[in-house]
Amino acid sequence: MEEKDSVKLAGELADDFKKLESEISRKVLGQSHVVRLLITSLFCNGHSLLVGVPGLAKTLLVHTVSRCLSLDFNRIQFTPDLMPSDIVGAETLDKERSLRFIKGPLFSNVILADEINRTPPKTQSALLESMQEGRVTVAGHNYELDKPFFVLATQNPIEQEGTYPLPEAQLDRFMFMIRLDYPSFEDELEIVKLTTSDISNEVNEVLSKEKIVSYQQLIKKVPVADNVFEYAVNLVTKTRPGTEKSSQLAKDYLEWGAGPRAGQFLILAAKCNSLINGKYSPDIEDVRSIALPVLRHRIVKNFKAEAEGLTEDKLIESLL
């Protein structure tokens, strides 16, 4: 792609990002920060984990995003009795008594993995290959998933009975962990008015599949200065206790630090953040602005941090 075409596409990305933000906000009120992070992860070809108490429009948000992007959407309700074949698909005998693969709900563009921590690790692991490789393997055969492919999972942080915490290997595959908070009084007032009347606020299609893929390719081509690379990698290595560059805070309060994927996602998200703000290369401020959702699920606190009531977000803010 020529430089002139890239500049033009960068301008289109910024415009479409704002249009998408605006369209989603018509249906989902009071979660503008969440909407922004979710679109960023989609443009960076990443997956997101949405964490929040019931009733904060997690499911509605994902459904609205898929509508605005004209993408195929499937919702999978994760339960304790769900099996890997229920989401991936399975081989069955047809009328001619030959094996035929029947695709599961995973074969879609946007997958809402609702309450992902309610299903056992065996079923959770069925998502691992699809999230990393964009394909699934059944009975020794590889099946490619449609592109773009996004897994947007939800998790309830207050209900622990009958749940199975996500393993670190799976958490690491999510680009962002996005926390949803209660809306402000004004936003909640507007939500109640809107949802208890017969006002229709259906969203319109904003982006095509092809445009999303072209934006994902553009983001990878954005140049990054060496000092920004160094800042991102330095920030990640500071979270690792027991290493040469670990910070005192990591030594005191962390059991484990972030892995190399954290640095990759910091740079990708910073690139997208720079483009939507009209810049053609990210700076250190772009990295800092998206550090919390990238790092919060990649660090593991020790007992001392738990005893002193320190959250992951507080620790990351101290590192910054």
C-alpha cells in the first residue's frame, strides 16, 4: 500500500471509529470508556473479557457491536454441563453412513462467550486454539474460522459458587480485561426512561467486514519509535519479580508478572489509539492510556498485596 493510500485510510479509520462509537452509544448508555476499548480491541484483531456485575449491559453491548459491524453473531451461554463439541462442532454420520463435520456456534465472526467462568476448564480450553490460531481442530482435521473473528467473553466478579476461574494461559489470550462500573445517576435515569418506554433506538450498520480487515492490516503497518517500544517492554518487565529489571513494587506485592504478549498488545493498542486521535505514530502517552486493561489480568498479586487491600489497578498505576 502506498503512503498516500495509508494516510487516507488512517483518516477513514478515525472517522469510522467516531461513527461506530456514536452509533453504539445510542443503544448502550453510560459506558463510553468501555465502548472505546471494545472497538480498539476489534480494530487490533484482539479479544476482550468484560467483567461486571449483572445488569450493566454486557450482553447488549456485544450484540450492538455486531449489529453495527454487519458481522455474524453467535451467543454461547456457558454452563457447567457444556461440552467442547457443543461449541466447536462434531463429526456425525449422514444418510450415506459417512462422517460429516457439523459446525458449532464458534463458526461466526463475533462470539459472545456469556459467563465464561461457569464452564469447566475442558470446555474453556476449546476456545484456546480458536482465539490464538483462528481455527479449530476436530478429529485431526483443521477448520479455518471466518475473518474477522472476535471472542468477547463476560464474567461476573461477585458470584463464585459453581464457577471455574479462567486459567492464566487463557486469560493471557485476551487483549483487554475491561471492567464495567455502575452508570452515573444521570445516565441511569436516561437508561430507565429509555427502556421503560416504547421508543425504538435501533442501530445502523456502520462498517463492513472488508473495512475492518483493512483497518487491522493498517494498524500493523503504523511505525513506532524505538523509545516507545522500549517504554512498553520496560513497563512489562518491571512487573516481573525476581528478574533483573523488576521494580521494588513487583518484588513486594506480585507473585507473577506479565508475559511478552502484554508488550505486543500495549504497542498494538497504542498504535490504534494514536490513529483515532489523528496521529500517525504512537507516543509514550498512548501506551500509558491503555496500560490498565492490558496488564490487569496478567499480573498475580501475593498475600501481602491482598492483606493490604491493593488492587491490580492500583499496582499498575504505581508502576506508571
